[in-house]
Amino acid sequence: MSEPTRRPDGRQKSGGAIPGLLKGLATTAKTLGRPSHTAEYPDAPPHLPPRSRGVIALTEENCTSCMLCARECPDWCIYIDSHKETIPSPTPGGRERQRNVLDRFAIDFSLCMYCGICIEVCPFDALHWSPEFEYSELDIRDLLHEKGRLGQWMATVPPPAALDPGSAEAGEIAAANKPARVPRAAAAPATSRPAAASRVARERPARPEAPGNIPPDSVSTEPLPTAQNPPTTGSPGTKSEEGEA
Amino acid sequence: MNDALEVTLRSVGVLAAFLVLPLLVGQAEHKVMAHMQGRLGPMYAGGFHGWAQLVADGVKFVQKEDITPTAADRRVFRFAPAVALVPSLVALAVIPLTPSVVAADVPASALFVLAVTAVGILGTLMAGWASANKYSLLGAMRAAAQLLSYELPLVLAVASVCLAAGSLSLGGIAAAWSPWWLLWQAPGAVVFLIAAVAELQRPPFDMPVADAEIVFGAYTEYTGLRFAFFLLSEYAGIVVMALLFSVLYLGGWQGPFADQLGWVWTVLKGLVIALLIIWMRVAWPRLREDQLQHLAWLVLVPLALAQLALTGVWVVVAA
């Protein structure tokens, strides 16, 4: 019963199969003639886009231990330890200030899912994507990388993309190009100078001291610098902060 | 003493061919299939384009543990690979490369080759039954059904050539060959090639070892060297069938400088057929079980019978 219905089907199929079979042979033969797509990876370096998300690099100087990255991390793979240091006032009777000192910054790349949220949330540009990807280990525990190793990867981070024509100048550049601010310390009494000078220089590297034109009386006034540099100052890494300010 | 030496030499020669040619075909399959799929294939073993990949595979297989399942029929299970492997070796011994270069000149060698290669089925069947594994059993049953179905068109196609040559000896057939056979015996040649690939359980006729359905068919439970023997028997089978095709349908050693280079021609033609078999594997999808049987009984058997009738009529008319 089913035979007569099946037969025409089978014939149609076998009639239609031959061109398909020949096409299969032709396709494979053509592919045989073409060069293969295989990239011989360990022998030849792969051509990665420059912004590949390979590993997360850390600029230790920019980190203020604010913990934003660690708290935003979806799988809690960032470990930060820090302590507060008290900076004595440069002038007698002035207020003491505190700043965070980073003791430990570690990323566990066995947990990291390369979402890049930590890099997005960092307000101080301390974290960057690096295209480096060859950091596999034989033991999963060895994938916990401390700040030293994370810092080494900074060298592989590509420079930021050029700004669009006509766009505003980058904050850091604008800050650097500003006419030198009048240093208050210029006419400071010689006794207080050595202690203060080094600290001032460290606090504001982008604003070199230039001896000059400032009323000598205002030298020791505390409020002005405090207003411009909130208590988190202290490291040269506040560049970007200043640029935004 | 002299006889013993000659037998030994011939046996060693066949054994060498048996160990070298299948590896050659296997390596060709690695590389050709890879490049047909836009890949490179093995590149490391041996240094130059992975030429020693199969040697490395062999070393790996030797190192692996030889496991016999607890529920298996031990003796049959362990004996099956030999049953699958030896027929190819024996068949290789009677295939002539030239009228003189043949290990054993058997009078009815065409018949002998067919009979011997059919024994190889037993190895698969033994393996599947003795493994005590449902996939193995299914694979063995599929293999048996497939091999029985395709044995008939294979034998009929060879019968047609024997009829045309008036000889049952492979040497006699190749000697009687003329280029005119390429047209006259073409349907038979196509039937033989398809049936040969099906006998070897090669894609597109690899239903008995369809990995997506029944793991690896009758060979599922095999490990190590025994598994390697099954693989070797597959590639040795390709060599046997390709050389057989070259002798039956392509005139074997016939070609320019046949007196000096006869064996080169036979082997060269055989390698071309082996490449064709590899090409079929790469290009075509697997046939379903019912399509397999359909092709064997409704296409190949009638075609082989028609070829036999054509050959018979022509031989009678021309005589």
C-alpha cells in the first residue's frame, strides 16, 4: 500500500540528490584550494583589536582605596586593604589631615567575569583594560594577582583614543597649561619653609612653584588650599581629580 | 629452505605494505579533510606538517589501558579486533601490483578477495555482541544489515568484470582490461565504489558507528590497542578496496612504461580512489538507515544486474 506513494518520493529525492552531491564535492574541492583560516596561535601572535579585554591593569598611584570597584564587582573578586595615615598640619595650629594608603589591591582572575564594571566605576582612572591575555596558570589559586602584577600590565594598556576635533581639551592638559598659580609659599618665613615645601610639591605636582607676585601676608593662610584640595589629597595621582575640578 | 625464505620475504613485504599504506591513507585523510574544511590538520608531530601524527597516535594507543568490560564475553571480545584486521591483510596478499609483483598468486583471486573481505564483518559482529552494551549491539546489527545488503551489489559488479575479462583472477582481469572498459563497465564501477565505501562503514555510510546516535557502534567498549586495530582495519580496508578498484576497473599496472613502472601505476590509481573515498566522507552527510537499504536494494542491485546483463550480452555478441 505504502510502496506506490513512497516510490515517487524516493525517485524525486534521488533525482534531486545528484546535484546536491556534486555541489558538496565542488564546495569541499574549492575549500581545499583556498588557504585555510587557521591561526597558528602559539607560533604566530593573534591579531587582536587594540581594545581587547584581556586583563585588568592597575595604576596604583591613582587608587584612593575608595572601594567602589570592590563593591560594584558582581562576583566580589577584588580585594582591597588600606589604612589611614594622618598628615600633620604643615603649620602650627593647623588642622591635621588624613589620607588613605593602599596596602593591598588584588584581583582574583579565577572569579573575574571580565564585565569591566570596576573599570567603569573607578572615578580616578586607576583601572584599565589591557589586551594582554597570556596569564594562564597551572593552579587556579595562582590566578589571584596582587597589585605588583596588576601594575606591570599597565605598560600594555593602549593610550586613550584621540579626542574628536573641536572637543574640549582634556582636563589634565588644561590643568597643566594653566598659567602658574601664584605660590603662597614664596615669601614664607624661612623657618617653616623646609617642612612645608616638600609636602606642597607632592600635593600639587601640576602646579610648580614660581616665585613671584603674591601678597606675602597670605602665605600661611590655610583655608584656600583646603577648599581646592579636599582631604583625600596627598598623592600625585589626584591629577585627574584636579583636571575635573 | 629457499621456499621458506621466499615465503618469509613475501609475507614481510605484505606486512610492510599493510602497515605503511593505511597510515599513508590515514595521514592523507587528516590533511585533505582538514584543508577541505578550511583547517590545517595536524601540524606538530614529526616537525614537517605533522607527518608523524599517526605514529604518535599509535604510541598513544599502546600506552592506554586495555579495558575489558566485566559483563563482556571476554574471549570473543578480545579476539574480535583480530578477526576484523586479518582479512584485510590476507586480501592485500593476493592483490597484484603487476603480473609479477604479487605476494600470493591465487588462481581465482577475485573470488578469494571477496570471500576474505566478507569475513571482516564477523569481527564487527563479534565485537558488538561480546561487548554487552546496547549501543554496541545496535551498531553491530546495523553493520550486519548494511554489510549483507551491500555485499550483493559488490559481488554482482565484480562478477560483471570477471565475465568481461573471462577470468576470475585479478591478474587476468587487469591484463584483459582496455580503456574501452571505462565506459562499458562504468555503471558497475560506480556500484562497486559505492558498495565498497558502504562495506567499509565509511561516511556517508557510517550508520553503524553513528556517533550522535549510538556512541561508536560496535567499538564503543574498546580501548587502547584493540581500538586502534579496528581503526587500522578500516584504513586497511580502504587500501584493499582502492587497490581492488584500480585493478578491476582502471587496468592496474597498465599505463606508460608499464614494464618498469607497473606497480607505481597500480598504487597511484589506488591512491586516487582512496582520495575519492576521503572526499566523499568530507562532502556528504550520513545516510539514514532506511535510505541505506533503499539505495542498496532499489538502486545498486538493479544497476549491478543491468550491468551484468549488458556485459553478458556484449561478450556473447562480440565472441
